[in-house]
Amino acid sequence: MAVAAGILVVLIGSAAGLAVVLDPLLDIRIATYFQTPGVKAAVEPLTPLFNTLRDYNLALTVAFVLLSFCALALKTVWPRGPMLVPARAALLILSVFALGPALLANGILKPHGGRPRPAAVVELGGTQPFVQWWDWRGECDGNCSFVSGEASAAYALLAPAAVVPAPWRVVAIGAAIAYGTAMGVLRIAVGAHFLTDVIFAGLFMALIVWLLHGCIYRWRRTRLTEESAQQAIEGGRVLARSALLRSRSAALSRWTAQGYPLLARVKRPRR
């Protein structure tokens, strides 16, 4: 099933890329549709609802991250205590959100991709030329269109879905894909993103989840058992404590080296 999922991600990415090659104006056509008077008039009353859903998406993703972080932090403080979230699941969720929405989407692509948002391109009444998703020569200088940050965060929920027990895993993965797609469509509807911004947000997040899930759960050379994952967390606690003790020792040594000459200058009373 995991191999099939990886192949499916590649096929969807190839199909999306091929669609843009066959119709270079596909993104513009879809963005223009949502800007037609009838569609725009239907969408505008829903803007407060869309903003509420956007806030909900942020709160939901932050909740998963905080829960996973607290589970690991509590394990380091209370090694013998129960885990709020299984150790491997917590590691997977934190790794996916750190590498996907945080680093790739909001740390690399959006600040440096250069793709203008739909409202900024000439074809939709803006002043900047339209560029394809793969073209980094756009005139946007920050918080650019490619990829969708909200869709990236929503699709990153594939991480907790991937560790749901087997009878419900397919349902959870399907729900995560549907949720990410719905958030992406909302962002397209309000003119904040192009279609390919959402498609590749989903593909990148799915690929990151697939790779990290393989490293932690599936691949023989790197996979962890739940026990070894908890031992790794406890080992991190020991290393952190050791580093703290070393830093304290170094600070004490510096203080002593500076303090002894000063003490030597103090005249001691004669006996």
C-alpha cells in the first residue's frame, strides 16, 4: 500500500505538470472564472465564513503540533510516565510540520518563489506578469502565491492520518486529502491562489509524509519501534542534561580564571 501511495503521488504530480504544459493558461482560466461577476457575487457573502475556516485550520494544525511537542517534552521530564501520543507518531507529526509547512512552504517557496498572486497579475487587472509554478523569475518579493500555505498545513494532516490504526487509516487519509483540497478551493475562490499552488502544496506534503513515514515506520535500516523511539527521546534528555552540565562547568571555569587574580590582590590579614 505504501508503494502504491508513492506511485500515486508521482502520477498526480506528472499529470498536473502535463496539464499545465498542454494548457499554459489553465491557472489563469480558473482564476478568471472565480473573478467573473456572477461567481464573485456568490462568493463575497461567504468571505466571513471562509476567514473563520481559515482560522480554524490554523488552530487545528497548531493543536496537533503542540500535542506532539508536549508528549515528547513530558517524556523527557517524566521518563517513566505514559506518552500522550505514541512516540513515533509524535516524531512523525513534528517532523512533517517542521519540514513541510514551516520550512519548504513558508521558509523557501513562498518567500523566494517569486510567483505573483492572482490579483497581482496583468491578466486579472494587476501589474505583474503571470509566471508558471516552476518559474522563479516572477516579480513577487515576499509571501508569494506558490505554494498555498493554508493548503500545505491542511495537507500536512496526512501525517496523523497515516498513523491511525489500520481499520480506519484509509478513511483518515481520505478525510485529510478532502480537507486539504477544501481549504485549497476556498483559497482559490477568494482569489488568493492559483490551482497549481494548491495541487503542488498537496503533492509536496504527501511526498514528505511518505518519506518520513518510511524512515520512521517502514524501511528496515531506519525504522523505529515504539520502544526504541522512546529510548531515543530519553537519550536526547540525557544529552541535553550533559550539555547543560558542560556549559555550567565551562562558565565556572571562566569565572574561576577571572576571579582568582582578583582574589590574589586582596591583602590577607597577618596572623
